[in-house]
Amino acid sequence: MQTQEGQIVNLENLCRSGNRQNPADALSADEQEFIGDLNQLLQDSYGVQVASSVAPQTAISQAKEICNALDLGTFVDYRRTQAQIIAGYRDPTTQRIANSQARAIQTLAPKYFCPAFAD
């Protein structure tokens, strides 16, 4: 990921190794639109430019986890755990970017993956 200031930040540790996208895995039209909106929201709202090293499947998986947590009524616990993980990063820039990405995914998840929770 590249910050607005041009700094490149490696987000490998944010991505679960089992969620790396295989080039053969095609995204649905809705998933492609979600990734496009996610990248745009990160750029516009948080000043973060997402590089190709961030796996789209990881963002999609996180969005679906959010929907699951909303369905189960455990979203507060989900977000608390996520915040603890982000707080564990030593570099403040990495923390800021990870938090921005988490907020952006939380914003878009209902629209694309759990419309019952959309505004």
C-alpha cells in the first residue's frame, strides 16, 4: 500500500496466507465493484493508495466476516479483536493504514454482502 505521502507500506502481515488470490480465481461483478469502491474510498477518504499486493480476496473475506458478525450480534467483539490486532503493529503508519482499511471495509460490507444491514 502507498500512503498519500508516497511511503510504501508492506501489508503482508494483515493478509491471512490462506486468502491469497489465485489469478485463476475470478471475482464476480459485485466483488469487482466492491474492490473498486474500496480502493476509491481509501484514496478519497483516508489518503491511502492500495497497491496490488493487497489481495482482493482478503478484503472480500473480511467484509463477509463483518456481515457474519452483524448477523450473530457479535460485531462489537469482532471490531475489538480487530483493533487489538492493529494496535499490535509497531509502525504508526502501518496502524493508520490498517485502521483505514478496516473502516473502509466496514463501511462497504453491508452494501455488497449483507444488504439487510445497509443504511
